[in-house]
Amino acid sequence: MKRLLACILALICLAGVAGAEALDRNTLFEFYEDSVFFGDSVMHDFRRYRSGIRQKDESFLPDVDMICTTSISLYEGSRRYVSDDHYFQFRGVKSSMYKLAKMVKPSKVFVLLGMNDPVGVRIDNSLIYIQDIIDGMKEFVPEAKVYFFSMTPITPRYCLQRKRPEYQEQLNEYNRRLKALCEEQGVGYIEIAEPLKDADGYLNMEYSSDEVCHLNSAGMDVWVQAMCDYAQEQYELDQWIPRAELFKVREETPEGD
Amino acid sequence: MKKQWFVIALCCLLSCFALCACAETVEEEPHPLTEYVLSIAQDGEELIHLTEDDLLDLIGIEPQEYTDFVYLAATNALTGREIIVLKAVDEEAAERLAELLQAYLEQRMNEMRNYLPEVYQILSKAEVLRKDLTLVLSMAAPTEDEPLLLLEPVELPEEAAADGV
């Protein structure tokens, strides 16, 4: 009996050691704390999804401000001035994303825009707007790290409605070039498109709320998992240290360093 | 000796189960205003509950301006479906809240005007209603009388009130 218990304890210890590198979800959410997310209707749904979950679980993506305008395009969002029709609004203030970011003073800025543009058709122009956002954030919130989400996939119905039969392939190319630009500029790129796709490379209908381009809660779950995977990757690349480990490092650092 | 080990292991296992049972979340106390709104809104069960942070971030309404609120919205923002009920702290606050709600309604309509014209048409029927310190903004309501019902609670007969209905 003693040997059996000893074996069970040893197995538990081994399992603990093997899983040490995989951070738990709440720790991974720390990566996104003190941040602001800018987006359009896709992000607006994500905001409501987050609010719904946080009703019962306050540990879910805490300390995140989400600023969304339903119909705003990448072009309109990248501008430093606002028009009467298109602006971001936060706490009663209508302004550009740059001024609102400056108001919030986050440590990280996340952006998902482009569903209201033909980014797949006008890739060069769209990447100019992305560069404008990178430059604008450097100027207004120089201390903040900037990240772009990949464009989420669309369904064949979207392609039919917009008369763009190859648009998903064009979006794929846009995402490839967006990723390259982010790497070149030293900003983050978070891949959320691939896990949302079906076998044919379109938005998986199981994840779609409108069978066009918006996500349901199952799709949002996938989005959140992709965010967690990204945070885990940053941890493994030593690009981010979770709070618990940061305190541990400070305790181990000898005095005078 | 073997029996002792077995008993200890069994006690540990039972303790674990007991602790898990104790970890259940405590039921929230009912909120009368929310319950009333849900009794009026036919689709109330499908709406998510937004918080005072959402009131502040989305509409610019500060917590010190109201004594009570309900903020419900559809998970799909493109439906335009939202219900906001506020009890202002005083007359001045009520006027400010009315302006903020009106600005918010106009913002949502602007977003939809060219993007989803059919939703724009639905939102254009919404208006900010006010009676004394109570304000209501009901957008894309499934029934025409929902906004007024939210603003003017039906007076219950005395016997129904006594029964707790």
C-alpha cells in the first residue's frame, strides 16, 4: 500500500513538472491587462461577448478597454481627424483612436480593422493605413506596444454578396503581408484567422453568427484561445513575464543590482 | 496498518469532494428593476447584462449621476437591440443623462445609416423617454409598447401586490 501511494505521488509530481511551461488561462490573460482594443462591428460583438462572460467570471480578460465603432473602416479609423459620421467614442469623448489611446494611456494597443474596407483588394493602400496607425500610436502613446489581429475569415456568401469570388484568398494574402509589415516594424501580429477556418479555408459556419463575417460565441471562444496561445508564445520567447514570475525574479535578485 | 492508510486516503478524497461542493458560486440577490425590465422585454432572456463600466465607456454616463440602472443588449451588436433604464439622482442629472442617451442613440444610428439601412430604420423609431427622474431608451424593441411600459410601471391591484405578484 505504501509503495502504491508513493507511486501515485511520484506520478503527480511528474505531471506537475511536465505542465510547468503551460501557463493557466488567468495568467495568460495578464498579457492583455492595461490595454485598449480598437475595432469595428466584429470587435463590438467581442466586447459584448466579454461583458457577458464577465458577469459571472470577473477573471475573464480583466482591465481591458474596448473602443468600437460598428461601421468604421481601416481608412477612417487610421485618420487623425474625425468626421461627423465616423469616429471612435469613449466615455462621452468623440475622437480619433490616437487621442483616445492617449486619454486611456494603456501599456498595449490592439487593433482589428478592415472588414469595412476592401483590404484584400487594395492591399498596398491598406498597409499604408496600417503604417499610419503604427506611426500615430508611436507619436501619441510612445510607451505602448501595438498589436494587430489578422483579418478574420469570411464565408462564401460574403464573396457572393460583395461580388468578390476570390476575396478569402485575397484576405489571406493581406494577412501575410500584414504579418510581414508588423515584423518589420517591430509590432505584434496575432493570428486569429486560421483557427476560425473550415477545411475549405472559409469562416467555419459553426463560428459564424450571420453566415457572412461576424462571429458567434463559439467563434469568440476560438478567438480568445488564439489570444491565449499568442500570450503563451510570448512567454516562451521571453518576450513577456507573468506577474508571479516577475515577483520571483525580483526576490531572487541580490540587493544592489 | 494497511487499513489505516486506506482510511486516511479515503478521508482525503472525501474532503476534496466536500471542498468542491463548497466552491459553488453564491446566488446573486434579485435586482427589482432588472426583474421588472425582464418581465416587460419579450426577448429579455436572450439579452446580456451590461455593467456600469459599459454605461461609462460606451455612453459617458458617470456612476454618480444615477441611483439605479439596467442595461441590456443583444450579443449581436448589428441588431441594434438595447435597453437602457436609468434612475437619475436629481433633475439636473436627469437632463444630462437624457442628452447623453440621445447622443448615444444618434451615434448608433449614424453607424447604421449606410452600413445596415434596415437597422437604421428600426433605430430611427427609438427615442429617449423621461418621466421625473426615470429615463428609458429602448432600441429595436420587439413590441411597440415596450418603451412606455418600461417608463410607466403598471400599478398592481392591492390583492396582487399582497400576494407578491
